[in-house]
Amino acid sequence: MLRGGRPPSIATSPPNYGLVGTFESLSGKIDRRELICGVMGLGYVGLPLAVEMGRVGLKVIGFEVSDRVTDLVNAGESHIKDVKGADVASLRRSGKLEATTDMSRLGECDVISVCVPTPLGKTKDPDMSYIVAATEAIVEQLRPGQLVVLESTTYPGTTRELMLPRFESNGL
């Protein structure tokens, strides 16, 4: 008998990371407020999302390429007009929000929301380089049981056509 009297076959069974197992695992972490959320890109989409996640009691790690943005957020300040600095400061004090440029920390997250820019080029096609860069950073840290959500404005099929093949090439 191991861990609280459970038989060894149950205590040592690996987690079920199929679709149902992942849902149940993430759902339980949400209920217990143990879920760690990663938000890639702390701009006008990512920072408000990170703040709302923190408000409901979830821990949020914001991932950003700009040292200036991470420094502001970690100082409890907002660089986004629609996000109050007081809200950021409160979440920083409570330990619910932090910002980093260290993409290796993506592995700590249970859920990763990709909120990177997709500016339009001269031909009015979205510049996918930010999504590609975010995908590559995630691939380096991707593990079973993580949920990745693409929030960036882009064409239908981006997740399936651009991101999924890279994730699958990592064995997941």
C-alpha cells in the first residue's frame, strides 16, 4: 500500500493524458485553483486575459519578448490603456501574476494561451512569424497534459495546419 493506503497499482499508474484524462486533470486543477496559466504576449489581448485569469484565483505567468513590458508588469504597472495598473499591482502582490522573458518556463504551465500579434503585410496577409516563433518556444517545453490555445487573430486552420504538425513532431 502506498500514498494514503491506495493499492500500488493505482498509486503508481501514470496519468491518463487522453482527451478525457486531460480534461479531468485540468478541470480538477481549476476547481482547486492549482492551474498554472501561461499567456504568451502581454499586449492588448494577452494582458487583459492574464488579469482576468488572475482575478478568478488562477496563477498566471505572462511570457513576453520585451524586457520593458515584463519590467512594467512585474513592477505592478500596466502599459495597456484598458488595464488598470491597480489591478496589475494587486495581482502582483497576491502572487497571482508574474511576467518573464524566459520561455523555458512554459513547461510549468498547464494551459498556454498564445496572444501574439499577427500584423497584416503589404498583401493583407497576416504575418505568421510571431505565431511560428511562439509555436517553436512551446515545442521546446511541451509535455503531455498541457492545453495550448491560439487566441491570435488569424485565418481558420492555423492551429491545425501550422501549430499541430510541430507539436506532433515532438511526439505529442
